[in-house]
Amino acid sequence: MKKFLTDIHNHSKFSYDGVSTLSEMLDTALSLGVGFYGVAEHCEYGFCEKARKKLDYSFNEDEYFHTARHLQEDYQGCMNVLVGAEFGYTDDKKAWGRYEDTCKKYAPDFVVNSVHALNGWDYYLQTPFFEEQENGEKILRTKKEVYTEYCQLVRRSLDAPYPYDIVGHFGYVSRYYPQDDRAFSLAEFGDEIDEVLKTVIAKDKILEVNASAHGLAQICLPSEEILRRYYALGGRKISYASDAHQTSSILRSREQIVALLKEIGFTYLTVPCRGEHIKVEL
Ligand SMILES: [Zn+2]
Ligand SMILES: [Zn+2]
């Protein structure tokens, strides 16, 4: 088992919310000594039309895969560039078909399957947190209700019919819930969290350790507590992701996260590449 700097799950301007160009991202990663760099541009085929008016999720997958494959060749011998995608899971079966088509057409090196949205609305937009009354008033739904529903959604995402390798940023909902107490804890959601973790293990998927914790009182998603639980349940496959959208975020918090993972007991990271799981020493 070799040791490499890995960062599997990053974006560029090909994604609606990316800042730096893909070339800029790759040049920076190379200069930082990254050995495996995963590009996972957003494919969001489950968003509803109303939500699309709030945020433009358009994505030119043809241009992306074409450009990224060329760059992958350019970097051969210097850095392993993995050309992947981040699929936004939805219960909408039409979107599943589109994700399957993307896999058939472009054969991504890896896929991150992520829950960003409920009923076509990204949690980022806050819409799933509120219930509209008949008089138009919006009432905040309880954390118990919103997070339980989120866990069930993540659980269903694990049964997605299209191929995927990594379970993205488990706990995403807690980034945006608009209350001081937004912790996603085992004390409150232990059964639901266990159900997800056990299924990740049973399906031999990789649980992502995502460094984009957006102001939460933790350095990564899922939290340390959930990572410890995953380990205790027998989970060993994890990936590190900065989820960078600009060059300055590549490898963010990686040293602290690696120290934490080692302390928990993990000894390696898993890098998915065309169906193969490559073990990389922590
Ligand atoms: Zn994501
Ligand atoms: Zn992402």
C-alpha cells in the first residue's frame, strides 16, 4: 500500500457553483503534490423547474467530459486525474434514467452520490425547512422531522439503480438548518444514522469524509462521532474530499482530518477508479 495525497471530489467552473477553471484546479493540485485528484462536477437532474429559477443548475456534460479526458491525458505520469461526477440523488425516476445514460455515454471514473435536495429543492435554499400555511405564512419544521426525513432520503439514495462509488457528505442537511442547534447527533438520530452506515458497509460503498463543513462546529461531514460509529460497525472504506470549488480550498483541513481518522483507527483511504477500489495509506 502506497501513500499519496488524495482529494477525491472537487468542482470547477463546469459546475454551476464553481469558481476556478478546471486547468487552474489541476495546476494547483499538482503544485501541492496531489497524487490522486478526483473531479466530480455537479449533475443535478432532479431539481424542479421552480428551484431552477432560483439557482441555475445547467451543466454541459459533453463539454466537461471531453475537456476533462484531454486534461487527464495531459497530466498522465504527473498526477492521477480521475474524471468523475457528483450525482444529486432524487426520488424522481426520470432523473435516474438520465444518470444511467450519463454513465453509459461517458463512463465516469467514479461517481459521488449525494443528497442535496428534497422534492427538487436544495437544502441550501432553505425551502425544505419550512411549511407553508394556508395564509401564506411559513413555519419552521422541527429538526426532528427534517433530519429524520433527510436520513430516510439518504437511505433510499443508497438503493439508486445507477452505478455509484461514494456516499457524499452525509449530514449535509445540518449545514443549512436555520437554528443554532443544528447538530446531527447519534443521541437524537442514532437509529436512522446506523441504518445508513450499515447499508453503506453492506453495499461495499465508500463513505466520504468531506472537509466542507460550512461553519459547523466540526471539521468534516460526517462528524467525528458518526465516523467513530462507522468504524465501530466495521466500516473501513472512506475517502477524503475537500469539495473545493476554487483553488484555495484544495486539500483544506486535510492534515487535521487525517490525524482524526488515524486516531479513530482508520489506516487507509479508498480511491475508486473504474470499479476498482485502490487502497492508499493514510
Ligand atoms: Zn455535494
Ligand atoms: Zn460537491
